[in-house]
Amino acid sequence: MPHYKTAFPSKFLSAADIERPYDATIENVDFDEVGTDDKPERKLVATFKDEGCRPIVLNKTRCEVLEELAGTPDYDLWAGTRVRISQGTTRYAGKRVPCIDFSKPNAPARPASPAQRVVPKRATVPPPEPDTPMPTLDDDDKVAF
């Protein structure tokens, strides 16, 4: 269902633009002027490597998710981080409103490479030396080898 807000294009993604969740890779995070020409604000903005992905203005909640996914609070190091982008909801002025939600991306299930596979080690007994006679059970022995 088309949303009326999509009739007013912006260089930044809005919640109304998201039809279904998708994964994207961050190219860069830096400050940019957002808002109206008469009242611009300087905010952090994430740009993406993926074709057709518009930049997203970052708020504290999105930054916290990116910190968790990237493993660092340093936004200069968030480039290359994959993120799932979807439409969520939040409370604003006492009402539930749509918002852009970030989460851990869906990773396709891939088999582990041979280096990543864990193979349990089995106890092995070395074979006897060719010159060594095999132990036998005599009448006096209680245990055979």
C-alpha cells in the first residue's frame, strides 16, 4: 500500500519508504545537514554500499544497535557492518508511530569451512612394533593388554 509520505521525496530514507525488511552494508558514517533549509541540523548519517539504498539519519537507538553489531562505539569503524533495515514502531508524543528499525542481519546458512569444523579427537593406540611379541593371556595373568 503506497503511503502519502512517499509523494514527498527526500535524500534520506523514511519509515514510510520501507516496504519489507532488507540487509545492507554501511559504506560510511559521517555528519550531514538534515532538516529544512530554514532550520538545518547537523546529524550523523549512515550511507550504504548497496545499490538503491538511501542514507539514513542516525538517532541514539540506531547508533546503539550499530555499536553492538560493529563491536565498537567508534562510528568511524562502522563501515563494512551489515545491518537489517526494517519498519518498526516507537512512541512519539504519546502515540505509536512508524520508525526505521535496525537489527542483526539475516545471514544465509553456510556450511563451515574445513578450518572452522571441530572434529573431536579419538584416542588412538599405536600399532605394536614388528619385533615386539603380542601380549597373551596366561593362566597367571588377570588382565590382557
